[in-house]
Amino acid sequence: MKLGIIACALGHHRVDRKDTRRVHGAHVGRCRSCKTPMEEIEPHLWAVQKVRDAGLTYRGK
């Protein structure tokens, strides 16, 4: 688990395949270790979604 969090800090997220959903024609899910929201941009290619933080600006985790 600790190595997964370190990998996430370096930008190597792994999607949880059991918890993916289809939303508006795209697959979305979360990272196994840090629960960062991710979106499938191409088949088998996942990218971190940009979400709004408390300051109402976009940030990528």
C-alpha cells in the first residue's frame, strides 16, 4: 500500500477496474491507492481528471 501511494505521488496511478462506471459515453474510475478520479481517454489509456478545489480553480492531482 505504501509503495502505491509513493507511485501516485510520482504520477503513476493505477485504475481500480472493479469500480469503473460509464458516464456520458466515457468510462470513469478512481485510482486504487489514492482515490484520484480518472477518465479513460483512449482504450486502456487513463488520465487524471481535473477537479475543482476549495478555491474554485482547477487542479490535477
